[in-house]
Amino acid sequence: MTDQPNFLLRNFQPGDIPALVSIWNRSFPDTPTTVEQEEFWEKSYPADNPRLRFVVETTGGAVVGQGSCMFPFWMQNSMGVYSIYAVVDPTWRGRGIGRALFARLEPYAWQQGAQRLWTDCREDHADAIRFLEAGGYRQYGVRFEQALDLTAFDPEPYSDVLARVAAEGYTLTTYAAERETRPDAERALYELNRTTLLDVPFPGDAVIEEPYELWRKNLESPTSDPAFIFLAKHGDELVGLSEIDLPKDGPAQTNMTGVLRDHRGKGIALALKVTSLKALQARGYTETRTQNDTLNPAILHLNEKLGYRRLPGWLQYERYAPPQAE
């Protein structure tokens, strides 16, 4: 299936997951994943969403890479975009595996009617940058990654923020507590997440809106804990949230912090962040991370105030569909 004598491409099989987890963890050791987590995502993927996947196998039978191309079901305005990515075992890079994967995956996207392909790579992976730019991809954005050393974080200076939020009539709680007392807690949380997420800027003007059923499944992820979905209430209305992922290995991850427009400017986001950081310290985590777009200076400034430091970000790349032959 390729012109390379020492490897071949074949269709992905669920039994490949352990080998691919090993490749990912050696490629990105600071943000490892687990077989359990990847098996969960495999079972959660929408069965009717277009996707093509290949695994790269050596002639000796070792799995050394994977590539995927799919319709981005998480985007409200797909804008003719398909998502493409590849990851190759660090010891097998530079042998044409990435080119072989993209050569098979890109035509699939164009056949599906895609107008653009989106992918990303970390800005400290120079080989990946060279590969994408040589393949006709251009950078259109960046997602900053930031990390906070929880062993050095002191929540005490922010006690006045927590007191001010309480004085304004807001209550901080968790999804775990809310679902014990209100039957509509799940739907209320979804609507809060959906509404605030629509205001979050993403590269390329993407608008993210998870379908309800997929979002609901994600609450059962091995890294999800209802006690680490922190909420702000005004009366009975949920007005703010900060959702934390708790990987088995590696740092915690803040997936989303948002506040409804009518309740911004009152310190709620900061109060939620501080509350989540205290809880992570109590749980024994030593580091937490988050990602934000350059077009979201408010949350970037908030994180810097808390002591987050900048890490290599994720560069966003795109390639337009080739002209159609007449």
C-alpha cells in the first residue's frame, strides 16, 4: 500500500490501542494518556460521523504510527473543514511514514467535499512544523498552553475574592452536589457549558458546540469527576463553571472555565479557578494545565495572575483543497 519496503498501511483495529498509547506517551511524555481513556473515546465516537483511519505497521509486525481524517462533529460551523492528524513513533520519524499517511488521508477529505484540512502540532516539534509546511500547510493560529505548579500555589491572597463573590449573592458548589438535589442538574449543566462555550474564541473562528448525547457520554470518561466540575449559582440559576479533567498519570487539565455574560466582571471566574486549585491540591495533584487562544486575553491574564507559566503551544495549520481539474 506504500512505496516503502519496510512498512505498510492498514485499517485501524481496536486492538491497536495499547501500541498507539505507547507511541503517544513517548511523543508527548508530559501529557500521557491511558489505554482505558482511549478505549473510552473509541466507544464514544459517533457511529455515523465520517472518518478514515490507518495504522502503520512494520514488516516485522510492530505498530509505529497512526493517521486519521474526520469530520469535526464538535464544530457548530464546520466551514467546509475536515480534521487530519498523524503521530509516528519517535524512533521511526523521518522515514516517510507521515507523508504516506497524509497521501492516503487527504484525498479522502477532498472526496467528502472538504474545502480545508485542519491539523496542529506543538511549537517545539520542529520536525512536525517542517513536515506540514513542506506539505502545503500554513499556520492560521495558536493555542497557548500554560501550567501551574500547585506545590507553590498559595490560595490565601484570593480569600477576598471568594468573600466578595459570596457577598454578591453567589454560591460556589459542584455538579456532584447539584445532581443530588435537583433533577434537572445534567441538562442545566449542559446548557451552561453550551452557552459559555459559544463565547470562547478558537483559531480560525471555529465555534464549538458538542451535541448533547456526546457531551453526556463524556461525563462518564475515566478522567471526569462530578466533584471537579465547579459551579457558581445565583439563586437557583447556574451562571459559571470550571471543569477539570483528572488523568490517571500526568497533570490535571482545566477544560473549560466560563461565566454567563450578565454575570461577568464580578470575580466569579477567578473564584471558581481558586476553588478548583485548592481542591486539586487536596487531591494530591502537583501540576495543572490549561489551553487558551491568543484572542482570549482576559482568561490569559487571569491565569498569569494565578501564576501559570507559558509552555510550548499548539500551532494550528490548514491546507485548502487543490483546484478541481476541468
